[in-house]
Amino acid sequence: MSRHYLLAITILVTQLTPAYAQDYEITPYIGWRTSSSLEDAETGETIDLKETDSLGIILSMKKNLDTNYDFLFSRQNTELKSSTVTESLRIDYYHLGGTIFYDYDKLHPFVSGGLGATHISPANDAFSSETKFSLSVGGGLKFPLTQNVGLRLEARGYGTVVSSGGTIMCSGGCVAKFTGTLFMQFEALAGLSIAF
């Protein structure tokens, strides 16, 4: 999903949105994601995941004035890097959850969370993909720009449940392994929330 595609959707939905209906919301966003480290499965050397931009979308359905049910999709294309290996991979999150808002004049601080799956997909087809259970917790501010459009700024942490010493990117042998039971990523994001 390219940035141009997200921008086109945002503009189209903004123009077609009636001012009176606000039961649903779509928030395309861009972000920046960083991660905890992994270990080289052979040498034990630290492997870093490159910090890169991320793209995503949050689809929301209003439960009441202060609470939304959410579906979040977030994607990062990154690299595993050590002195012996450099491999590209994609990390996707698919989460169901919610957001609780608090009103302070023009500011709308919120907390958010979700449960779902992390899909780790190597660019090299020789390696296997992995899907693991994950959760996320975040918080931020929403600034109304018009009656139906707002700017959403959020920091979110993702935790993927893994076996201690579990491996990824395997094909005969494995490239990397996890160092604990929770693989962590952190994301700062900005998006336009469009209610309709």
C-alpha cells in the first residue's frame, strides 16, 4: 500500500463524508517503528532490526461517545543486520481492539489497545514465514480539524509472544532467534481520522 494510495483514499473519503453521520471512522497513517534486538542463531551475535517507516490503517466503529471498536493493520519493511547477515523482511500486525477517548476542550487524549497476530514474512522465498499471537497498547492525542476530520498522533507498543530461543527465517538452518518470550516493537504514528 503506497503513500499515494493512502492520500487518495483520504481525500476521496473527506470529500464524500456527510457532516451529520459519524458512526464509523477510517484513519490511514504513516509512522516510524523501532524494535528489540534478536540473536544470530549460529553465533549468538546481536542482530538489529533496522528502524524504518511504517504504513497502516485503523478502521473504527463507534460504540458510544467515548469508545470505539477498532481493527488495525500496520506494515513495516525492514532488514535484519549483523556483521554476517543482512536479510530483508516485512512485519505486519492485524489487531482487533478499541480506543477510549477523554475530552479536554479541543484536545482528545486517548488510550488504545488490541489483540491479534504478527506476520513475519522474509523477502527471500527460501525462508519460511511466521505468524504469532501479539498484543498492542498505545496512547495519544486527537485534534479535531473539522466536524468529521481529525489529526491522530499516537505512540504504540507491540508485543509478539514467542518461545524463548525460538527462531525465525529458517530454511534448513535458521538466521535469527528471539532472546526472550516477548518480541517488542514501538511505533510513533500520525494519521487523518475521517468520520462518516
